[in-house]
Amino acid sequence: MTGLKKAGVVQNTKYTWIELDLIRRTDDFRPESFSPADYKFNDLVVGEHIGTQHNWHHRKEYCLKNVYTNLRQLVQDSRDPRNTSLAVFKPTVITKFEVQEDTSDWKEVWSKLQNQLSLFNDGSEPKKAFPKVPFKFYYKFQDDEGVNARLMIEDWEIGALYWNCLRNSGGNPAQAIEKVKEKYDSLFRTEKEIYLFLGTTKEWHRRRARNPFVITGVFYPKKELQLSIF
């Protein structure tokens, strides 16, 4: 145990092994869709945290086993019979990071879902709704055939970054957004080797949308220089 689970509450789980019993969802055709057998998470075991040593070497071993570089192939694999709904994608080039204003209120379905997140609340404090970021974030990129895509970044990490930047800027949204851009645009595109964790939404995957994927996370080790032996 690493101390990430305290009094039954998970403190932090990103890049940390967790174990729990799962059951295959019968209401979802996607092969990667499972649900906890126990929604109280009594069987949850928190294990080893995978660090960033040697430029994310151990994280790369787990996360970069099967990397797509071609959008056509990815979308093809998302259709019958494979129905792939989770993937790692390596853009050939990221052309732009975009920010779009959004509503500040959650949809009703997301508000109800937050009430179920007892794993992150030990009952000692009143449940508080997670604030919604009033912006949407997108990456525009090209694949290995020069095909363009624009996908939304649906990652909690970018939301947490926005709230931290907002707090550090004294509540100024414009300054907070500029700080987010500094990381996801200037820093990531110039200094990091970017891979995208992609996942489909059930609705658009079922409809067989032209591209049913969104960005569920960004994997960003430092760029490594390729030294020639000649």
C-alpha cells in the first residue's frame, strides 16, 4: 500500500495500480466497458505508483504497447467486429491548441453521477459538486497520412490545471487560460513527445460517427534527441 487510500478514500490514483473486481457491462457493446462489482469499493486495493524516472520509462512500457498513428485505421478498428473504444494515438504533428467558451453548469446526468462518487468522500464532510470548467479544450493534429482531426480534451488534469491557474491569478479567467495555453500549447508542443489517450463516447460510437473518439488524457514525456552513430 502506498498511502493513497486513507480512511476508505482514494487520494490520488493516476499512474497507480489499483485492483478490484469488475463485471462486464451488458448495456454497452464496447469491449473495454466494465463496471465495479462493488460500488462501495470495499474490495479496492491500491498498489504501486509508477513514477517518471528515466523520462517516464516504466510508464512507456505500459502505455505505449500499441500505438496508432493512422486515423483511418483507428476508426476502422472502432467498427464491427472489433469495436475498439480505447486507444493510444501518436499525432505526426499537433497543429493547434484551441480554447472555446462553454457553460458553467453541469448537465443533469453529470450532476446525478457526482452523487455516486462515494469512493472520494468518506462521509465526514458534506458532498460538494465538482466545479465545471467554463471552457472546452481541443487539439488539432495530423496523422501519418496528413489527415486532419480536431478532438476535445476530456481530461480531468487539464481541468485541475485551469482551477489552479485561476486561483494563482487571483480569479482572473483570462490569465488562467493563458497559463493553460503555456503548458498545453507552448511547452507541450516544443519540449514534449505527445501521445493522446483516446476513448469513444457510447452515443457517438453506437451511431458510428465519422470519428467517435475524444481525448481522455495526454501522455507527455520529454522529447529525446536521436544521436546518429555516424
